[in-house]
Amino acid sequence: MLKENIRLLQKSFRIGRVFNAIKVYSSYIISLMFKKSIFWGTPPVVMIEPTNICNLKCPLCPSGNGTLKRPKGYMNYETFKKLIDEIKHTAFMVVLWNQGEPYLNKDFSRMVKYTSDNGLFTLVSTNGNVELDAEEVIKSGLDSMIISLDGTTQETYNKYRINGKLDTVIENVNKIVAAKKKLNSKTPFIRWQFLVMKHNEHEIDEIRRLAKELNVDNLELKTVQIYSKDDVFNFLPENPKYRRYKIEGDDFELKFGIKNRCRRIWTNAVVNWDGEVAICCFDKDVEYKIGNIKETPLSKLWKNEKIQKIRNQILKDRKEMLICRNCGEGVKLRIESKRS
């Protein structure tokens, strides 16, 4: 992660961006102090959803299990380009996913390149079950790639990554590592993300060995998010160390409670494929309507009356917002992150 942070500073450092970040974080701190929402600047991190369509059927993912209610589609390149042109002087980082598999968007590498060419740090999360042109990935200027891989055998892997092929993911990792060497590129940093669940926790030692063998930059063990009592039995690992929840009978809740604060709703904007702005990545169906970037610039939407009202509610009593009760904000999600 240190190398990534250095890369972020080297690539994205601009006086205007630093000044904007100072304004945003200062307004957040002052808001916490006075329990009243104040917002200055524009979001220094923007999450953009290339698509909410996925090729896998992961049972705990709204896109994969079919519970996502909003329409499905792909962000078109012109909408994407317009957004990058707006944020390129103030943002540091663009996170290129939300729901769905980003590489299913035919313009995805083109989107990455335009973002990178404008000096913005680019981060993507992929399931790796797509046909990747490894050299195109490197030449796009992508800085960091999270690859979700939760098993060392096809049987274990497919229990959660339904319709996925372990061999395809490993082949893509090998191709990207080889292309980095061929093109003498340090990027993208490859971060192997392993969700620890009941059916795969016995493979952790083997995962560590395989991560070294594949020569990925980082291995990250992450706790899984659940939604129901059945999920406790089906997915939560036996070892409490690998859970973000405490269990009492049939009930579960986050170990660390819910504080009346949320940094993300000040610093991290989320723009979905159709231009709709969500208050955060946990607002999966955009239940809290903020507006659309096709009609109003993001800079205005991110400080309008609607979102300020939500910020004030969070500062007053965050538990009253249903989507906040199972949110990872302020919770340690990564159990372990090690260079391989």
C-alpha cells in the first residue's frame, strides 16, 4: 500500500487539488465539532460505475443475485468524459466500479486511459472472469487493480463466485504480471482480495503461498458483508477474527457500533452508470435522490440541500438511516494486507 500511496502523490499532486482537499476535510472536521453540516470544495475522490451488469451470480451481491432494483446498463463514453473534465482539477482519485463488472463496458480501457492522461490515480476492482488484453490494461495507465479471488480450488471458488472459473482468473493474473515485465511497468499494482467465508477459511495458508507464487503485489484478507440471519449460518467464518459482526442468538450487528459520522459522504462521491448520484456505495438502489450529472454538475449536486439534509441526519443520529446500519464506514474491513 505504501507504493500505491507514493504513486498517488507522484501522479495526482496538484496545488489546486491539495487546496480543494484541505477545504473538504476542514469542513468535515468542523461539521463534527458543531454537529451541523458544512461543506466546502468538491469531492477529492469520485467513484464512477461503468456498468451495474455482472457476469457472475455471487449470492451476497445485489447485482449478482438479482435483487438490484434500479435499471441496468452501461455508462457511455461521452458522459464519462464530461464528468472527468469537470473533476480533473480538483479530484485526486477515480474509483472505477460500484455494482457490476467494469470490464464488461466495451469502452472501459478507453475510460481508464482518459482518466489517467488527466493525471488522476485510477483504481478498479474486477472479478477477473473476462477476456483481458494484458498489454492494453498496462497501456491504459491503470494504477491499481483489485482482483477478487476467494478460493484455491474450483470447487471452493465457485461456491461464492458462481459461474466463475478459477483458471481464467489465474491466467489473467499471470498475463498481467508478464506484460508488466515486458513493458517495464510497475503498474497496475495487483491486489488480490480474498473474502474470508465459512467455506474457504481453511485455505488461508494456501492462499498466502499461491499469492507469492503468482507474484501479486498485495494479498488482502477481507471480512464478508452479510444481510440476513441465513447468511450468518451460510457464509460467516467460524473464526471470530475473520468477522466484522458480533453474533447474539439469531441477531448480528457490527462489532464496532455506529458512530454519528461518515467521512465518505463528504469526500467520496458516487456516480452510477446513468449519471445518477448516490450518497455512497451502500445506497445501491439510489433510495436517496440527489440528482443527475447530465442535468447538474457534480460540484453543485454534492452540496445541494438534499445531501446536506442527509449529512445533518448522520451527524444527529446515523442509526436512523437504514443503509448505515450495515455500512463499513469506520469498521476494519481488511483483516490482513501483506506484500507478497
